[in-house]
Amino acid sequence: MKVQNISDIEKFFEVVDQCSGKVELVTGEGDRLNLKSKLSQYVSLAKIFSNGDIPELEIVAYEKNDIEKLMTFLFKG
């Protein structure tokens, strides 16, 4: 799923941490970062904020329940 305008990145990572399956961030180069890894979270934060704005991100979740959690967060905050 492609997402934009994540205003509360801390809450976003809390939701990711609650997911039971793998959640990945797909970079512009096609690399996949495991967002359940704290190191990957820090790397993705650095990449996201490197130019001062939050671009469109592609997030991949593999479990149906995880997709629902992420969608709920994105639509309701």
C-alpha cells in the first residue's frame, strides 16, 4: 500500500510493532526494509526526513490483520 502524510511517526511505529507478521518499507530503489526491526526503523526515519518532507511511502504487510491495523491507523490516526 502506498501511504502519504504520516504525521505521528511514533504512533505509526507502535502500530507496526503490534503487527504479528512482517511489515516492510519499500525504498525508491526497490530495497525492502523490515520495519519490525528497530535498526530499520531508525534507518527509515533518517531516509524519510533527510530532505525535510515526508514523501509517499510504500508499505507491505503480509498478514490480513496487520493490513487492517495499518489501514485503521492511516485513516483514523
